[in-house]
Amino acid sequence: MLKDILYTGIGAVAILKEKVEEEINKLEASGKIKKDDAKNFMDSLIAKGKESDDALKSKIKDAIKEAIDELGIATKDDIVKLKEDLTLKN
């Protein structure tokens, strides 16, 4: 289910990007916006998108870590520490 949500989001972003590019190209072709302004606008949108992507990934990681902690599931680090402890005892 999580994959479906992620794929849907990615698909929506791809479609939105295409539509924005189309509209910017139309504005540029009609002379309502300069080529440099169009490029700067797209660069700005891409930068904001990357920032949003990073923030979303961080929030998802935090939520997963919190869920793991609440459920008491052993993490990879927990298992490594346990192995080290057992090795030291032998």
C-alpha cells in the first residue's frame, strides 16, 4: 500500500512537471516571458521540489523509526550490539 501511495505521488509530480513545462513554453513562444526567466522559474521549481522531497523523506524516516521504537522491534544496530556482547562473553 505504501508503494502505491509513493508511485501515485511520483506519477502526479511527473504529470504536473510536464504541464508546467508546457505552459512555460507557451508563454515563452508567445513572448509573454523571456527565455532566461522561464529557465530561472523552472530551476526554482526544481530546487523547491528537491527540498520538499528531502523533507518528506526525513519525515517518513522519523515516522518509521518511531513506529519501530513503539513496537519494540530490534533494529540492525541492536542485533550488531547483541552479537558484540555475546562475543565478549565467550
